[in-house]
Amino acid sequence: MEPISLDEGQALAGLRMMKAIALADGALSDKETNLIEAAARALGHPVDVASLEPVRPDVVARALGTRILRERAVQAAILVAMIDGEASLAEVGTIETFARALEVDEPRLENLRQLARGHVRRMWLDLARRSFARPIFEDAYERQGLRGILQIALPLVGLGKDPDRVRRYNDLGALDEGTFGRAYWRFVVDNALGFPGEGAVAEEGVWHDLSHVLSGYGIDPEGEVQVVSFIAGYRREDPFFWIFTIALQFHLGIKVSPFSPPMIGRFDPELVIAAMRRGMAMNRDLSDAWDYWPDLPLPLDEVRARYGVPPR
């Protein structure tokens, strides 16, 4: 995710827009207030949300002149609509008014409208169609045909056993303590996650588990929210997809990932922002064709330094 910097006027316009969205359904909840306050602190311009005046779309459009600032404003507005635990059509309509004024086409806004109308399955299918995994499947098919697709898909249903592949990953347990590979091996074993080839996870998803290791976040709900926020921070393409889906899975209780049960109310803005900022500080998108094998024998701290992972 590309870092941004806002002056006081730009930050205030965005925060006033967030409050306008929060008030669209007639009430400002504590969760909406907390989110706006967390955003204000992250931008370096703390505010008293109670005294913050809502703003018109044309005012925000004049204040936020660049594409990236406008996109982030609309994405922040979407989170405001979700943070109180439900999305209302009034909030969606207000965001759409701002999006038109800002000339932003954010696909998750249509997903939010689907959610507000109760069309959860339609929203899920649209998210899957736009998922980051789609190019992974397309590349696998181009390289290996149906065999490549099956190597990814079968582990999702407990199939796709490959003893040689399991052995290669399990051998990482023989590395010295303190190495990246040993830490990954310990992470998988201690959490009973399974190695690629055991029918639990596809090799194409190992970078996610390695992100847990590099970031230090666990696999409890708070840890998963933070590691996905961390991933959104270092992703170069469509980082908001990750924030939106983790809010669905762990805040609204809508199952998106096949690997975790859905939960309610686990999206903490402070933790999300802190994890995102750690990911944004990195110099490498780990989800993009990362060959991690040369890094695994190295000391974990050295790998963190190599990719610019800040301490927690």
C-alpha cells in the first residue's frame, strides 16, 4: 500500500467525510467515533469527533486533488459504514454521493450495497471473482493446465497429498534455532497447521504463514486481523481487498476465508492501523512471486531487516 501524507486541511476534509457517513443512518455510534479518532491520530491530526462538522462532497473533492487520496477517502468511508456491525442503505447512498463527486470507482462499494440489501451470496461471488487468488489460478493453469489448478484446489478440501513436498518443508525443523525456516517450522507444528503436501494448505499460500512469522502475529482472531492488515500494508495491488474482507470475516461474521470461522466485533482500528503501517514500511510485496527458500536458512532478524519489517 502506497504511503500517503495529508496536510491539516486535507485530513480534516477526510475526517468530516467519515462523520457524514457515520451520521447517514441517524446516529453516531461509539465504534464509529473510535474509528474516526484512530484515523485522525494515524494522520497526525487528532480531533474531537463530537465537534467535527460533516462536510459536503464538493468540499472534499476540492481538498483531495489526487487519485490516491480520493480512493483512500472512499475506502475509509466504507469502513465507517461497516464498523458499527451492519451496513445501511442510507450509509451506502451517502458514500455513493461522495464517490461520484470524487470520481472514484471502488468495487467494494457495490459489495457494500449488496450486503446492505442482504444479498450476501451475491457479494461473496463478486468478491471471489475479483479475488487476489484469481491470477494465481490463471497462472497455474497456464503453466501446468488442470494439474496446476488441482495442486492449489485439492488442499482446500483435504486432498492433494505429496510426501516429498511434506518432507522438504518438515526438514526445515533441522535448521538452527533463530533461523527463519526453523521459526516457520515451529509456527506450523505448534499450531497444527500442516505443511504443503499434507492436504491442508497449498504451496501457493505459504507466503501467508511466513507473513505470520515475519510479523510476529499469532493465529488467534486478533492475530489474523493484524496479519491480514500487515499484508494489506505491503501489498502493491488492491490492498483494500484485504481490509474489506477481514472486516467481513472478523467483524461482521460473514465467512470469506475457508481457513477461519467467522466472528463478530474483532476489528480493532488501532491494531489494524498499526499492522498496516508496519506492512507499508516494507520494501517487498511478499505475495508477488517471492522465492522464500533462499531466506529460510538465514537468521529471522536478518530476514526482517532485509525486507524492512519494523518491530512491533
